[in-house]
Amino acid sequence: MSNEKFKEIINSEIPVLVDFSAEWCGPCKMMKPILNDLKSQMGERVRIIKIDVDQNPAIASAYAIQGVPTLMVFKQGKMEWRQSGVLSASELSKIIARYE
């Protein structure tokens, strides 16, 4: 994904949850069903995208991603929240609701 495309996506009116991950990362694999659950709970109230740090080093570097998974919530291009590690769908739902 290009930096321009990424910036276009995170510049949304609705919150955008970005999951910075890597194929080799065990905890990252745990996030997939959690994010699917979150999407089914929140529907169109959130956009969820996954960024592979190995395939998108420029984006990972721009946001100083040190470890994966790192989750961020953006709204209108501004990073509102950031945390590394695995979180549950209910925890993420509460966090995203703050920025609706």
C-alpha cells in the first residue's frame, strides 16, 4: 500500500482501526478472529485495515512501529489511540466508540 493510499484511508470521518502486523507473528494471528468479531459487532461504524510491516516498511517506519501487533485508531487523519499487543473485541469496541 502506498503512503498516499494509507493517508487517504485514515482521513475518514469514521474511526479507522489499523492493525500493524506480520506473517511470522503469533499474537498477530490471534488478532484476525478478534477483528472479524469486532467488525461484525460494529459494522459500518468502523473501518479496519491490516498493514503488514514487512510489506509496508515505509508506513511502519512513519509511525515508529517497534513491535507487532500494534493497533491504532485514526479519525480524520489524526492518530487518536495506540497500543501494542492483543486486545479483545469488547475492549476495542469501547475504545473505538470514544471516537465515533
